Amino acid sequence: MTNDLDQTNPKVAKILDKLTSKQAKFCMILAQKPTISATQAHIDADYKGTYNTHGVSAHQLIRNPKVIAAVTSLKALLGTEYKLTRESVLARLEDAVTDCLDHNDRPNLLRALELQGKAIAMWTEKRVVEDVTERQEMSEREQEEARRIAQIRLAQAG
């Protein structure tokens, strides 16, 4: 299977025929790059607006039933179904860090960096557990009783 979609391909054209040209481009980008964010696909599909408006519009677009059907069909045609792995999650976090730096999004940048740090165990919780039980010595009488019970159980088992 090829990793490129050609709109002149009859199968691809049929999948995209009910979409606008920008919606079709958006779907093709999402199908070919399964790790790309919807916001970035929206930008790459030549929609206009600020980063925030791209995020909102992309969110609305990926909820459109025609877009969902087209992306699903294109992924099936390409065989690019996305499998979630540790590496893919870390790659998405790296993309998020880059996006946050590009758009001066400090709160989300810090969160993405925190998640990356957790993934490599930079921060671990330290728990101190103290022994709060007191050791009590058994009296000679209690020790003798424990021995007697143990002998009875052994005799019953044997």
C-alpha cells in the first residue's frame, strides 16, 4: 500500500466527493499523518485564523460525520490505522511542546514537559513508611500455648 493519497484515484475521489476542498485536504492530512493533531491538520489544510480559532474549528470539524467517515475510509485504504504506543505518545508530547513554544502557550507547555518528565521517571513520589506497630514479646505461657496448638495441628495433618 502506498503512503500517498491521490485525489485522481477513483476510490479516493469517491470518499472525498461530499466534502469541500479544504475538508478533503484536512481528511487526507489526518489519514496520511496519524500522529498529527487536528489543529495542525487544520492549519496545513489552508484554513485561515489564529491558533486558537484553528483549534476550535478543528474540534468542530472532526465531529462532522462526513469528515469522520472520510478519515476512517482513507485510513482503511492506506492501512495507516494508528496504534497507540509509548513512542507515539512521546512523539505527540514532543509535537505539543513545539506547538506550545511556537504559540507562547505556557500552561500547556509546562504540562507537556511535566508529562515527558514523568515518562522518563524524572519525578517520583517519595513515600516514607514508618513502623507504627510495637513489637510485643510473648510471655512464656503464650509461647507454650502456641507450641501446643502447633503440635495439635501437626498431629491432625499427619
